[in-house]
Amino acid sequence: MSVFVNGLFVGNEIYPGVYAEALAGPSWMIRKENAQGWPCRVGEVKAGTQQGEFLACGCLGDERGRASSMKTAVRFLLN
């Protein structure tokens, strides 16, 4: 489901309070609600070099883990 905050698109909810917005190319910006309910960026999930591989990258581009599903890659960012 698409989620808008104050009229701005923040992405599709994949976990309660966690949103993924598709970016150019095979990557997604991941946002999580803060204590005030605003969606704040926690990182990015990118398609890996191998088919079916997803890379979880922090806001500074540091790789936090590799996963076989997007939801698992998001969990790397949330922990």
C-alpha cells in the first residue's frame, strides 16, 4: 500500500512503520518512522550482482549484509 505523509509519497509499507520507495535502477530507499511519526531514511537495498541477491547498505554506503530476499535485507538495516 502506498503511504503519503503531508502529501509526500514515502513508499510502500513492507513492515509496520517501515517503507520502501523504488529508486532509479534496481534499488529501494528504506525509511522507518521515528518517535514523532515521520519517516526517516535508514538505508538502501540494492539488487546484487547475482540474480536473487539483495544488498543492505547504510546511509553512508556501508554494506550491512547480503540476503536472498528484500525483506531479509531490510531486517539487516533495522538491526
